[in-house]
Amino acid sequence: MTKNFATRELRIESIGFEGKAIARDESGFVYFVEGAVPGDRIIAEIRKKKKSFAEARMVELLDASPVRQTPQCSYFGTCGGCKWQHLSYAEQCAWKKRHVQDAFERLGKVPYTTLHDTLASPAQFFYRNKMEFSFGDSRWLTVAEIQQMKAQEEGAEAAQEHDSMNNSSVPIINKNFALGLHIPGRFDKVLDVEQCYLQSELSSRIVNAVREAALARSVSIFETRSHTGFLRNLVIRNSTASGEVMVILVTSPAYTDADERMIAWFEQDFIRTFPEVSTAIHAVTESKATVAGGVPRTVHGSGFITETLLGVRYQISPFSFFQTNTKQAETLFRVALDYAGDLSGKTVWDLYCGTGSITLAAARKARFVAGLEIVESSIHDARKNAAMNGIDNVEFTIEDMQKAVKKQVLSRLPAPDVIITDPPRAGMHEDVVRNLLDFAPPVLVYVSCNPSTQARDCAILAEKYHVEELQPVDMFPHTYHIESVARLKRKE
């Protein structure tokens, strides 16, 4: 039975931190609304109601906001990847700046001198250098697909009545097969995607070819509940600098003839069909997790691709981390290094250094740079990249910066003149923040993908530091995510 939800008319006034539109009624009661943008007048369906707020979704647009635009992707509203496609890009950048401002002024209550306008991404579509697609045995049906299936079923019944075949040219939808993206909040449901505007047109052609090959060979899909089945993920990576393309097919171990036929197709026919692919990897895993990974086996090419950022070359292996918006990553790193100031003759710490993207660029200017990171494979790549570029004034150390790192760990490093920190969304562990206050170099640069935790940490650092500048950098157009770079100067 379908539940009847209450509805009411609302005027959208703003957007919150998680990208949901916000409206208030006459009493000031707050509504978080899916699918609307500031300036819209809508009818909203109230899905959940709490004491101080309600969660709702737009069911009718009465008056469209002047900043509303038509989404380019046909999967908008179903796929959770680009939730702001209905908001003009200039407005997206403005709200992202506002979210950084709110994080520091309202949440962290941290004073600052200058907040710059958001640096827009040079490309709003086709900007990602990596996409991870999932195979699924439970396909999420869009409204159009449900209508199509209903029409096919009615056509089949009519054909039986007339003792004839249904000659419809529309392909039959297979509810038990999908290759695409997971539905938000549903690990077991996959949206079948034929075209995605996040990666290149070549990426979409590769996805469609792999789907066709798997269906033609009746290959099984990894089932998340029973942990059986063969096909798991398809990962596509590309380099902006070199034009190289890497394709990774992630599977369980092969047990059936169909599995072996799929591997043979990937090793032979796929390579012939896509000469643009410079390297192809077959990765095998027995993990129960749905995230792409496993033991990689190179079936074509070198097994890696190369990228260049700020004059430094990076070798990217199948599952190593690298910033996904290459062109805007250069902007992000350039801001961080500009905020670090003149590094000539100076010692730099790069905390949460990953594969050394900022570390190696800083080493070109500094006397010495120490990079710390917990992920062993990232440190391995960082050391390899340093050697490839002939950079020998760096030292990479495996250290879990998300734990209560003791002061003695940091004391083993040469005293810093500048600290650059780029933690994950959770921010820095409080003990790490307080340790930094003990070392307190003249300049600290904080790169963050979460302004809320950045502001929280800067509130602690305010004991000895003042936030001079804040620079939002948009790495992910059409999403609410924003990178924020803060320059902190030690108080005299």
C-alpha cells in the first residue's frame, strides 16, 4: 500500500551543507527539501517530521527560480552523483563559498581576514579522470524503464492472443543485470548507465561494450548477500597530460566456462576494439566488499598510466589514489604552495601526504620535505614518483595521523618552517592538532575537503594562529562538495 504523505507549499530560500534546499514556514519551522533550488516556489511532500525540522521532497514546481537550469543528464534525480545539475554553475560556486563562510563564522566561530570567491572548475562536465562502475544482479528501474517493461508485457500478451511474435525493436530490459552506479543508500541496487557526463565519451563506449559482452556470454554477477558470482567492477582511468587510458575489470576467481570466455574477450577482442586503451588490467579478489580492488594482472600495456601536475610526473597504478579532477588539482596545489610562501632553504612537513602530490611539488622549492601517510601503497607510490622525478630531498614515512600520534613521533622529524596538512573528511585527530601547536611554525596551510571539520580544527589552532586567507576551490561541479585552502599565520 502506498503511504499518503502530507504536502504543503514552500518557498526555497537557501541550500544547506549537505546540498539540500532549505525552506521555512510562517512559524520559522525548517524544511530540508530534495530536488529544489533557492528561489523555487514548490509543493513539497513531507517524508519525515521531527521536533525542529522536517525532511521533504519536491513533487510540483509552481514557480521556477531564475537560477534553476535544465539538467543535462537523463539520470538526474535517480543517480546520486550530480545532485546540483539543476542549479546554474555560477550559483553553485556562490553557495560553496557561502558554506565555507558559514563553517568558519557560525560553526567554528573562527575569525579570518579574507575569504576569496570560489575558483571555478575549468570544465563542468567530463572532468573526472577516474570512474568506478559496479555490476549488479538487482537493477534499479527508472520510471521510463518501468513504463517500457509494462508496455513490453502488454505487447507480449497481445502477441499471444493473436498467435504472433512481438516484433518490437525496443530491447528487453534484464532486471537481473546492471552495469553502472549504485543508488544512494542502496548497496544492493545498481542503476544501469549507458552515458555519463562525468568522464569521457570513450568511457561510455567502453561501459556499453563490456555490458554487451557480459550479457552475450551469460556471465554471473557478484551477489552481495551470498558472496557468489563473477563480475564485480569496471574501473576506467585516464591521464590528461599523456592521454593514456587504463581499464580495470575486477572479478571473483573464474570457475565456469562463461567466466573464462569473458576473460578471453577482455584480453583479446576488447583490446582490438579499443586501440585508445593503453593498458588493461584484470584484477581478481575474493573480498566480500563491493569496492574495487584485488590482485592486478596486466593483460595489455605497462600496467600504469602517467600524469603531470605542476611539472612533476606521477605514475598511477590500478588502485592508487590520485585527485580525480586533474586540471583543477593543479589549481588546488598551486594555491596551497602559494599560501606556503617562499620555501627556499626551508623544511616542510606534508601531513596526510597520500602519493606525494603536494610533497613532490613543494620539494622542488624547499630544502627538505617530510611526508607522512598511513596507506602503505600510497607511500610506495610516493617514493617511486620521487625517484622517477629525481627528487631526493624528501622522506616518506608510514604513520597513522588519524590516531593519537604522540609528540615523539613528530619530534623525530627536522623542525618545520611550514606545515601543510590535507586530512580526510573527518579532519585531524585532536591530539595531532594540539601537537602542531607545540611545534608552531610561522606558517600552516590547511587543505580540506570538508570546511566544517577544517573550521573545527582551526578553532583549536586559533590559540596560536590567525586565519589570514580562505580559498574555496571547486573540484566537483554539480555536487555540494568543496575544497577549502586556509593560510594560517602564527600570532606574534
